Amino acid sequence: MVYTVSGIRFPSLPSLQKSSQLSFHADRRSASFSFLLNKNSFSRKSLAVKCSHDSDVSSSTVAESDKVLIPQGQDNSSTPTDEVEAPDITSEDPQKIQKLTMKGEKIDYEAVSTDKEDDSGQGHVMSSHVDVDTNAQADNTSVSTKKKVKIESEEGRPMTIAPPGTGDKIYEIDPSLQAHRAHLDFRYGQYKRLREEINKYEGGLDAFSRGYEKFGFTRSATGITYREWAPGATSAALIGDFNNWNPNADVMTRNEFGVWEIFLPNNVDGTPPIPHGSRVKIRMETPSGIKDSIPAWIKFSVQAPGEIPYNGIYYDPPEEERYVFKHPQPKRPKSLRIYESHVGMSSPEPKINTYANFRDEVLPRIKRLGYNAVQIMAIQEHSYYASFGYHVTNFFAPSSRFGTPDDLKSLIDKAHELGLLVLMDIVHSHASNNTLDGLNMFDGTDTHYFHGGSRGYHWMWDSRLFNYGSWEVLRYLLSNARWWLEEYKFDGFRFDGVTSMMYTHHGLGVGFTGNYNEYFGFATDVDAVVYLMLVNDVIHGLFPEAVTIGEDVSGMPTFCLPTQDGGVGFDYRLHMAIADKWIEILKKKDEDWEMGDIVHTLTNRRWLEKCVAYAESHDQALVGDKTIAFWLMDKDMYDFMALDRPSTPLIDRGIALHKMIRLITIGLGGEGYLNFMGNEFGHPEWIDFPRGDQHLPSGVVVPGNNNSYDKCRRRFDLGDADYLRYRGMQEFDQAMQHLEERFGFMTSEHQYISRKHEGDKVIVFERGNLVFVFNFHWYNSYSDYRIGCLKPGKYKIVLDSDDPLFGGFNRLNHTAEYFTSDGWYDDRPRSFLVYAPSRTAVVYALADEVEPEPKQVLESEPETEPVTQPEPEPVEAAVEP
């Protein structure tokens, strides 16, 4: 009997939980088998070398990846391997072939120098494809054969992490920070101190951020080493299918710093001691009792059907079965246009979608729509599907609901082939409260990875909060960020919940007014801010093309300034105030919309700090909230979106404003733009994850949705249907993205707002060489309406929200030419006359800069003539009582 998980066939498993106790005292005696049905022996290329060792731990050396531990003149000819590859490296004096040592609570990966520069900037850089492992037995040091990615710049030089600067430039950029210099200098001092200590005890951030080469499972030519940091445990054993879950078979040893370790030699026939795809856990005796935990550094975990707990999976496929990336990563675009997505709910069908289907069906759609980046949510494994991926249980494991790690790599590779960046929604702000599958109470203590007591618990999210002042937590999180970039070739991250990280109040019940005292005081978690500086150093130093975006609603100054200048180091801040402002405005009548308020919110961002703007994201699509389309059209969306029946004033208003809101947001809101999948065409349904009834301790029953997937999908078919009005909104969003691609207006240095007229309800601004005209009036259309501009010449329409292709009313002549006249108007040296229909947005460009744009057609459908609709009837906003 077999069952399927995300398109993979697995054998039926015996129950892993034969006791109701959470400590898993069950006697598991199932025969050893591969969870992925793969028992093939490993065909590997490896390099074994000899060196002396005198460490009292089982491993003899711990080297940084890309550093070579081959004593000069060492003869490797007798190495018993399938195939020996010698690295193409020479060294005059391999100086420090050193060993793992312990200092305080810090595990010391002392620098192994082969003339390689550390991140302090000293010495010369040397690169290698060889990754040295630490599984040496007797007098042999084995070299890991795991596939590594060589990190090089365009010039072919390996990347290095820049040393700290003076941290003073922030005061030049923002003199207001001088009043808080004591706090900021203390913050920068803590950052520099950590950088110095990491250099001293770990050999630099480069080595420190490769914890996955030391902890968890590491494979060598001679066997498998497993290490886990669990100082609260009093005993530990590795258990799994490979040893019939016998806790006495593979007992681990502990050093004085709480690191447990075991080495499993290869089988007699040379096969690995743990088959690829096997279930594994660590059994520990802890202050909270005996518990079986999924290894903290596990690379894959799976929940078998009908079972509650997840199981760690030893994922190490043979070389011939591993996915090999075929396409280079795209360069970072100047303008970032992000399509926010969730693999599981990306199918039109009520089911959990797969990486493979997303690769084949959704990625081409994103490319056609004109976006240049896809941001994927819920990648890190999370036991609770309805958490939207934010209650992470296994930080190094991609979610098994959607497929295997290699399936995810295939998805990312396809995106790169299409020229799309792939950003990961990474969660380092908190962790799942789940003690069965995650890090919570991992070693039986409350303070292992997290703060103890109330400081380590987020009462609103029901989750645990990391202790960013812990050395091993820093190692874990920095290594986690690097792992996803190096192993999976993600192109960057959107860091979730950064506001919660940076303040001990987590932003709860706090209204940030912009007063600098709110940012620099005792409520600021300096340890968390310093961690963010370190992780940005790692990302930007080793992966210069990678993008980092921080979800911060507070407006923390210096957030998007380089760490060398004293900043936190992010590339972009999510401009979260915009979405909140649109919801606030949509609750008002049309005549109460204030043009100045809209403009102020869209442009209220810090100098030299880039923002990603969005009108709505996944937050507004969740059950209990409303999307912009639903705020505008409400229940009329269910009955009046077909073109073969008359529209209603509410539908006409909703479609018009839906387009205008998105265009003014991308036009004024920032240097990047984000849209959640399906919202581009006004997706009619909210998101409601499958859930059963919830029985609260008080006896109250919160009804579920009968575990239905009906509202946990994206109806892309609605946006593609040429007989529905959704198609027009999708066509407009596509045209908007391609307009930005052609003109690059989001990143233009030129931006000028020449008009925000409250009476006319008109906003006019220049962005780059384009002139944007928005008429928000519900019935006034203006003929011969004069608008100011900078450059002289002949202008033409390049985008018109009233185009019938976009569900508009065809009130503008696209062949018309608009000539400027000299003379100051609205503080501009020139102007020209336009027709501005009600509820319409029009973009003008100089005629000599306009080139014919090939029409973008979604799907392989025949083009149809747009239907010209009658002039809309004026309608006031529907305001809920």
C-alpha cells in the first residue's frame, strides 16, 4: 500500500505514536526502509587526505568551506575512493591546519588559512570547490562530497564580507539622528564587538554562517556525522528507521558545551549507514522528560497521512539523482516588481498545489504579466498549514506539502530561465510554539533558542521569540539565511515581522508617530537590530546581487542604509502604511477622499531609503479582512461580472478605482512594487485555509470550515476568461507592469507632484519622463484641462485606464497629440491641455520616446475586439453602516 504526498509515492507507515504522551515513549520496531523509496548506494566523488589530529572530539579538523586542508606534498594516491579529484590549488605554506576548539559557549571554527582573506579584509582570497568535513576517524580526515556552489564575482573573485565602517555617515544623511547618537553609537559598538569576536573565535562571518557544514547531518566518504546543540539534555541518542528506532543503538556523546555528537561509519559494502529518505529523530532525556525531536538542522521533514507529528527525513540523494541547476541567476533589476505568491494555494482547483505545477503553470503567467520577481511564502516547513507559513517548525527544510527539495530547486531554476528573481519570505522573527515538531523546548528547557518567560513568548501570535543575544542562535539564523541562498539559489529575502523583532513591545498597541524617541530607547531590542545588521552583511557580502526587504511598519530610521554607514542594511522597506491608508479611504464616501492625504501617504518615506509599495498584499486577502476589489464591489462581484449582462454602478466604480489605486501606488509609492497573486484581476474570494472546529479550554467551540480547500486557491481562470470583467483588470495590471519595464519610472530620480486639487479631485505628477494624470471625481470630466510639465515637445498617451481593453469606456482618442506651451503653470515651466474623464488615470510620454509595444496576450487565445461600454453612471461610494 502506498500513499502520495505532494506528488511523491511513499510506503504506508506504521504509526509513530503508540502512546498519547508527547514524549514519544513508543517502541518503534518497523524495518529500516527509505522514506523516498531509494536505497541506491551513493556514487560520489571525494577527496580523502591525511593529517595529524589531537582533538578530544571525534572530528579532527573543522574548516571553512572553500578552504583546503591538504598538507603540502601529501600523497593522496592511496585514498580508497571511487574517484579522486585534486583541487586546482597551490599554497606556499598551508599554515594553520587547526581543530575544533571550545571557548566559553562558543564553538570555535578557527581559521584554516591557505592565504585566504577573512572578512576583516586581511590577506589574499583563495577559492576552492572542496568542502572539508569533520568526520575523521583514526588518522583520516575526510572531505565532504556534498555539491557546493562556488561564489564568485563577475571578475571571478570570491566574495568577501566587508569589514565594519565608522558608522558615522548616518548623521550626515539625517542630522536629526545626532540627538540619539548615544543609542546609535552603542548599537554600532555592539555590532563591531560581535564582528570582532566572530573573527577571533570563528574565523569570520563567512565561516560562522556555515553552521550547516558542522551541525545536523554531514556526509563524508567514510560515514555520517550528526551533531546537535542541546545543552539542556542529559542524554541523547540518534534513532530512526536505520536502527529500528532503538534508543540504545546509537548513543551520542556530549562535550562540555552542550554539543552532542555521533559518527556512523559506512556499511561494510560502502553504502551510507542511513539510507536516503529514512526517518530520523533525536531522543533526549531532558528536564521536561524524555522526548523525541526532529533534528534542529534537518533538511527535510514529512507528515505521514493520519499521523500528527512530523518526522525528520535524512535527505541525501545520490549524485545522479540530485537536481543540477542549468540556468544562471538573473542580475538584480533596477526596478523591482514582485508577484507575491503561495505555492499551496496557487491552483484554481481546491487542493494543495505542488512545486512542479507552480513551475509549469504559474511562473509563465508571472512572466507574461510583466513582473520580474516572484516572492514565495511558506517555504520553510510549518506543521500548521493555516499559519500561512509563519509558524515555522523546521527552518532548513522546504515544505514537504508541495514536493521534495529537488522539486523546489527545479522551480527556482525555471524562474531563472524566465529571467525572474525568486525571493523567499523568510521567518526569523519568531518560531512555532509546537514542541512536537519544532524548536520550542527542544532540549527540554524554555531558554534554548528563545528568551525565557514572557519575553520569549508572543502572546498575539502564540509563538516563541528568539534570543538574538545568544551565540548559537546567531549561528543558527545566519547559517539558515545563507543555506537558502547557497543551496537553493534564492535571490534574496523578504524578512517577515521585523518590527516585532526590533522592539520589546513588538509594535503591539504602539502607534508610531515618527518621533525619534520611539525608535531609540529602552524599548528597542538592540540584540535583534544587531542580528539584522549581521545577516545583511552576510547576504550582501557573499551574494552581492541578492535583495533584502524588511517588513517594518514602524519607520525605523537608518533601516535601509548600509551597515558600514551605521544603518541596518536592508535594500528595501515594505511601505506598509499605503495598504492601511487605502482601506481607511475606501470606508469613506468619494467626496471625502482627500488628494493631499493620498499623496502624502504615498510619498512619506525616508531620503535614500528605498521602499516596496503595495496597495494590498496577502494580509488583506485573508478571511476576516477584505481585498480592495471586495471593498469596492462587495456582493455585486458574484452576479454582475459577466460581459453578457448589464453592469451596475457599483461594478463600474469598483473596476475604475481598482485600476487607479494600483497605478497611483506604483507611480508614487516607492522604488519597488508588490502584488499578491490574483489581486491583479480583483480576485473575488478571501483566503480561508482548511480547518476543523476548534475546542477552546473554556468549552467554547469555534466553528471551522469542514477542512475545505474551496477558499484556499486562486481562480486564475476568472482573470483569463474573456467573457468576464475580471479580464479587463488583469489586462490593465499587465499593461502597467510593462509600462514600468519600458520607462523605469519607479527608480527615476525625477519626481515632481504639480497638482493635488481637492475640488477637482485631480492629482498630477511627473515620474521620470512620464506625466501621470488622475481624476478621482465621481462624475466631473474636464475638457481642455491644463497640466504642468517639465520637458517641451509633443506628448502621447501610453496608458489609459479607460481603454475598453481594460474594461473602460473608450472616452479618449489614443491617436491624439498634445503639444506643450511655454509659461509657468503649477510651478512647472510648461504645460499642455488634456481631456480628463471622471474616474480615469492617464499616462503621457514624449512622442519621440514612445516606441510601439507588442501587444501582450495572456494564454494562447485569439485576440478579441474590446467591447465599448456605455458612459458610466455616477455612483457614490457604498459605505458600510
